[in-house]
Amino acid sequence: MKFFVDTANIEEIENLVPTGFVDGVTTNPSLIAKQGDDMAETIKAICSLVSGPVSAEVTATEFPKMLKEGEYLASLAKNVAVKVPLTISGLKTCKALREKGTMVNVTLCFTAAQALLAAKAGATFISPFVGRLDDIGEKGMDLIDDIVVMYENYAFDTEVLVASVRSKQHLIDAAIIGAHVATLPPKVIYELYEHPLTDKGLKTFLDDWAKTGQSILPK
């Protein structure tokens, strides 16, 4: 499974890249606005840090302008994946951009039917929002399961990118189901490391070693 980090914060990305867990980045207008920096320069900076796909989202809602925005975003760097909403205009834009060889991430997916349309339009990634479905009493992971099976049935190339991840359990469930990618807030990535028995075991080893008075490195 590939890990994308869901942020537009340059410092957070720089801190995470050395871990080897950042296969790509997803941004959206809200994350860009939160940073308060120029959108184009932020996307370029992120793309220079990460070799994998970097999702940059359009804000237009009508096809002609959406396509122009998508073409502009794609021009910022070779690894930009243009992010479009799962609407008629978004799917038209997806098809047009894919015909030009541009990666496209179709976002705001909440049903298997929508995911089928995105795959038919040639989407590189489909982004189902599991957390938001959980928020309204539905089971987000049921949707991931349905999409994975459906895509396998027809050998679609579109990758299932699990979005709106709220916890490490969301990630584990998605990995067990067989999703291709999960986009994670930095907070969730750091939570993956944590377990009290790891901390307890490490403390015991270090305390026992300190009693020996030795050093691994020669003095």
C-alpha cells in the first residue's frame, strides 16, 4: 500500500520524507488556504520534495474553466495529479486530461456507482471519503470493499485512494481490504508508530544497558 500525506504544510512534508513513508501528497483548496501561501508556489515546492504524485485541486465547477485550471495545475510540475470533483464536469475534465497523459485524482466519492463512473472516465485515482461516511452513520470501509472488488472484476487501472482517514484503524482496515493508497494526515502517520509496549520494552533495554556502563561506539 502506498502512503500519501494529506497536507500542504511544507515543513510537515520535509519532516516526513526521510521516513520513506511518503509516496505522494494530497492537497485541496482548504489545506492550501490554511497555509496562507501562494497556491502555485506551494504546489511547486511540494513537487520538488516528493517524486510521487502530488494532488492539486481545481476550484471551477463548469467544464471549460475546470479544464483550463487542470491544464494550468498540470503545467506546474510533472508529478502533479489534477484533482477534480465527482461531478459531470469533473468527469469530463478527467477524460480530457487523461487523454493528454495527465494524472487525475477524482475526489469526493461516496458511492460505488460514482467510483464506477470515475474508472470509466479513466481516473488515475478515485478518492472515497471513509470518515465523512462514518460521520453520517454509514460504514466507509464497506464502500472501499465494494470498490476494490468492482475494480478487480473489470481490471480497471484506477487506484483506490482511501481519503478522509481519521485513525490508524481506518488505514489497517483499508490495507486488509486491498486498497492501493491511503492519504493520511501527518498526525495519523505518527500514530502508526505508537504502542505502550514498544515504549516499555525500549525503556527496559536502555535501563539494563546503562547499568553495564558500556558504550556501543568505541571511545
